Amino acid sequence: QAFIFPYGCSPCRPCLLCTHFASTTTMASEPADPAAAISAVAALQLPDGHWALEGLAEALGFKVSALEALLAKLPEWPVGRSEALEPEPWRPVAATSLARKAMERCATVLAASSDGDSSQAATKVRRQEALSLAEKASPLGPEVLNSAEAWLDMALAGSVGHGSSIAVQRQKQSLVLERLISELLNSRYPLPDWRKALAARKKQASASAPQAQSAPVTAESSTSAERPVPANGEAATAPPALTRQSSGELLLQWRDLPSAPLEPGALSWTSAMSLLHLNGGSGGVTLLQLREGVIGIKPQRMSAAAEWLFFLLFAGL
């Protein structure tokens, strides 16, 4: 695909003079086909998990000049003292990042473009079905995305290691690459409008809700003969009015409940009766009332390894 450079400059990587011209001619004339793009991109994956830039433009429906213009906007690749500078180090990193992000974007577009069930569960299933196209076309099969992420992690770390300042600089500069890729994909594979998807879910939920077969009975039209009468003949009493408890009253009730024992084997999880979530730092805590008492559940997240090590040390003492 030929690219016309103004002022007769040589057909090299677009300079600042050509970048604006390249950005105005990014897409090919053919309409976007997300399903075909997923299969075409996945088929170009190399055995070690990364992609070369050659062929990606045609697979995604972009002009080659658009990808070259993207590379021209990237900052200089940081190099460690003991590293040998490879020619154009951004090129395979940009190609792999573009391929991975393009397949995920196309899967999202396909999942949201269906006219069927618009629930979150159905959308998730359709997205997995779209990603299965990549697994069938890639030479790495189900590891198409995992291998790409692993290759990118190793490429950004290089021989300097993950914790070095050079690796940190590369990670920060890769965020610039992700932003440029998103802008490029938005021009041909825009993200679905989440407002329309939410409105469709609400419309589907209201349509599937059971409709009342008879008109509601008002308090004025209801007579004593229409109200149910107990078997003993006494007049039926009005049902108690429902009142909303304040958060302080609810917390006092939970404080009066006994706590569960510390032995995990003594807890019957299937006997859970109620729960209460309390907001706080690091996600708060959720109180769960079991038959044996109340326990607190909290996600461990980043401190999971430290808490498990503390448990092992405590058990050994």
C-alpha cells in the first residue's frame, strides 16, 4: 500500500511533517469486520508469543502509514548500561500490544453488537465465544493472550530486571503506547455505548417481568367482606407497618450477637442467615451470621502472602 509523502521526502518512518498527513489516512476503504480481524490477527502470532508489525495493518484494516505514524509518536526506548540496543526496540512491543488489544476490543464489539439477550452473563458468554476465534487461529491455541502478556512482560524488563529503574521507565512509557493504540482502534473499532447497553437491559428486564392480570384494589374500594377472615371468626387485623431501621440500630443488633469460634472446621457455612457489609479502609469488612455466631470476612488482596506466613508461624509456636 503506497503512501504519498509530501515535498518529495524519502519513504522512511513518517517524520513530524508527515505525521498529521498519515493520521488523516489511517483506515482502508473496506468496512470493519471484528470477527475476521480477530482470526487474521491471531494467525500472525509467532511461536514465542509476540507479533511482528508486518501484516497487522492489513489484518486490522488500517493503512501501513497509520502504524508507522504511531511508532513515530513513541518516546525513546530506555537502555540499561549493560544492554545492547536492538534496532527499533519499540517495533515488536508495539505490534504485540496492538494485536492483543485489538483482539480484546473486537471481542467486546462483537459481544455488544448482538440483538439477543443483553444481560451481563450473556454478553460475557458472547465475548468468550469471540475470543475462541483467536484460539482457533493462533498457533499457540488457548494461550494466545497469556503468551502475549508474558512476552510483553519479559520485553519490557529485558536483561535489567523487573525492579530496575530502566524497567520502571519502560512500563511508564508503555502507558503512552496503550493510549495511542486505543486512539487508533477507536477510529475503526469504537467501543460500544454502555448507556445504550444499560437501557437495553432495563427494557428487557421490564418486558420479562410478570404483568398483573387484574387492576390493583385501592383502600377506598376494599370492603370488610373482601378481606380474609380467620377460621375462628374473629375480625382480621391489619398487617404491621414496615419501618426501615437506621444503620446505628442495625449495628447495635449485630454487636449483641455472639462471635463464632476460631476453629474453621467448626463452622457450618451452609447455615448462613444474614450478612452486613461495613465500609472502611482496604474495602471494609463483611459480617456473616452463621449458626455458631458471627464471623468477619475481608478480602486479603496484596497482604494475602503476609497473612498466610503469619498463620504458619503462629501455628508452629
